[in-house]
Amino acid sequence: MLAQAEEKPAARIELPLPNNSAGDYWKAGAQLVLRAYSAEEDIAAAQLVTPEQIEEKVAEYFAREHIDFALLRFAAYGCYALRLDRAMGNR
């Protein structure tokens, strides 16, 4: 996870965690906000999630054709954590 955007998006199958463990950045059971957006940047869905639920919930969002990307934020202060974009060709 980078504070500065990469020059080109990196294709990833897993969340970008150093050890591929939700505990790398967040404590187990921590509350985060996951929001799904349309291409027009309208919020289509939002929910509180724990780190352990992120991948499952993102998959649920991307199963909906009108969802283009999701944002993950820290619940308490609303600080940005990461953006997840639908892979090209996955509609």
C-alpha cells in the first residue's frame, strides 16, 4: 500500500499486504468502512467490515455489474486506506 499513487495500476489477485495477512495493517476485528461506487462515482452500497471480511465483501460488490470500484476507509476518522478497481474485462 503506497501513500503515493503508482504510475500505472498494478493488477493484483490478493489485497496488497506485506505478509498477505489482514493483521499486517489492521488488528483482527477492527472496523473499516467499505463503499462501492458506480462509474459515475455514486455510492451504490456501503457497510462496516472487519479486515477478515474485505475480500468476501469486495467479491460480492463486484458481482454486481454496475459497481466499478470500492474504497476502504478507517471507520473512526474516515481516513482513506485503499481503492480497489474492477479488473478490466471482468463484467
